[in-house]
Amino acid sequence: MGRNNICYIASAGAGKTTKIVEDAVNNSNNDSTKKIAIITYTQNNQAHIRNKLASHNLGYKVVVMGWFEFLLKHWITPFKTTLFPHLIDTHLGVSFVNGKSGLKSYNEKIFATYKKDNYRKKYLTTEEHKVFSDKLSELANELYLKNPSELTERLNSIFDYLYFDECQDFVGYDYEIIKLILTRTGITCVFAGDPRQHTYSTHTSSKYKKYSGDIASFIQDCVNKKNKRYVTIDETTLVKSHRCPRCICDFASLIMPQYPEMKSVKENSQQEHCLLIKNCDVGNYVDRFNPVALIWNNKALKNIHPNIKQRYNMGEVKGLDFPNVIVYPTENMLTWINNTTKQLADETRAKLYVAVTRAEITIGIIVPDDFCLPSESILQFWSNPD
């Protein structure tokens, strides 16, 4: 059971999605009877994977699906009547929520709006045809507990291989589902992710909180046992970035010092740089490098230079790359750049890391004209050669 399960912990630009797609394609080519799915959370990454698969002309032999779709289609829908017999003829969908569903506040205290065993109120919207998105994996786990052998037999009959991309997005009860697949089915699982890019979570949960975005630690602590090692953790295969030059890798490593240093496979070039751009130089820099702008959110749109042609929010660009990038940092990011010993919130740090590591050639980070840079900083100011 699961002897070939592997979890790749990757650096940005090291080719984790390419690796997953190529492995899936090879397994499909070697045995076309094998049933293979690639699962990831965000729609952007699903589209990215489908584009990579399209060049291999596999038809529908490798299925790409979202995490929510996987839970709804293969865990919840076939067994929903165990908890909701009245929904036998009802198609269940997903009600997307930010934060946690089913809570109310009273006298500054937070209470659940349902009793523990009131499954209808806990998991379903009032119309009872949608499941709250933050409780999908918890409901999937609940249905497994009531139908353990039937559910695992069904999964075994449908899948031979499951590939999970961007697995740093998994949190909470997602881990319970992953643990069940690894320990209760015969499906071979391959995971790929970069915990440094934990900018999204599938839902808000306090379960397994210390493992949020860090699936390797969860596997080591909660899945692998002394007498049964279900998953091999591989931290070396995807450690070198094919996207980012060394100067960008060096700065990215500074953002995430708790992880191994990023390395680059690219030869040094005079074109490449990771520099600070003073506000007064932004126009010249944009005209010279035509960079893609990365901003925190749409509130920052008013600050964007009019000559910039493309822009994205920092949290949306995982998996994407661009030749040249210009970053509009938040105040907290600027404070940290000025003194890298300062605290920086995990989400802010992750988004800065993602933003910086989108660039293949140059990265410019905009700072005020009077910005002071400490002498020991690895960064320098860009000076217009004109």
C-alpha cells in the first residue's frame, strides 16, 4: 500500500507543476489503463496544468480537478444520504465562505449556531442544496467514518494515481482526508508544494493549525509511523530554480530564512538584477524594462504608474512567471526591507516571496525617494544609465 508515495518540497521556479504533469503523462503512457487525476486548489493552477497537459495529446486519460470538486464528487455525493436521506434526489453544490461558517457573536463572545450532531445546520445552507466550503473536508471525513470500507473501495476502483499540486494550500480537515487516502487506500499519491508560497488556504480551520501550509511536517508527524513509512519526503529534487537568477534567489532566501537557501541553475548575466527603485525613477524604469506590476490588492491601483501595461495581485500569481517584474510593497514590507530583523506577518512574508520569485530576469521594488538602506543590505538602488 502506497510504497511509491512521495512529497516534493520545491523552491519557486524549480518546476514542480512540470514534474507532476510529466510524471502523470509517463504513467499514463506506460499503462493506458491506469486511472490518473491531478488535483489542485486554485482555478488558475487548474488552467495552468490543463495547458501543460494539452501539449501531450492525452485526451482525457489524465483528469484535472479542483480540491473541492474532488471532495464533492468522490467523498460527499455518493454517500450523502447517510447523513441527509432527504437529499437523495438533490444535487449538492458548494457555498463559498470567507472565514468560518455557522458562527454568531453575542456579548463579544463567539458561538456556533448549531448543535454538534445537527448535521443539516452544520454543513448545509438554509436551502439545503449547498455545503459550506469551509466544512467540505470535515463533511467528507464524517461520511468516511460512517462508510469506511465502501468509500475506500470506491476510491480504489476509480484511481490508481493521485497527484496533488500546490499542496501548501491544504489545511485543517484536508489533512485528515489526505491521511485517509495514504493509509487506507492502495492509491499512489504524489504531492508537490512550496511552504514558502502559502498565500492561500482552502478554508479557515483551527484543526492541525501548526501544520498549515506545511504538509511535509504533517506527514512526518501524523502519517509516517515507526513501522510504516507511507510517504517519502523529497527536499532535494526540486530545490534549484530554473526561473530565477542568483541575485533574486539570494533575496528570496532572505525573506524565508527558515528554509534551505534557494539556488539558481541559470548562468550569471549582466541583464539580471534585484534592485530598489526610487519613486522618482519609476517612469524611466518602466519605460526601459516594461515590467509586470505586482500589488497587494486593488486599493493600490491608484499608485500604479500609467505606463505599466500589466498588473496582478501578489496572491494571484503563484505558478506564473514574467521576464521583468516591479513590486509595489506594503508599508510593512518596506519596514522589513529597511531592517530584515524586523517581524513580518506570515501572509505578508509569503506574498513578498511569491512576488519576488515571479521574475526570470529583473525585479524592481519601489521605495520612497528618501528611503534609507542599511550598509549591510544585499540590495542596491537602481540608477538610470541615461
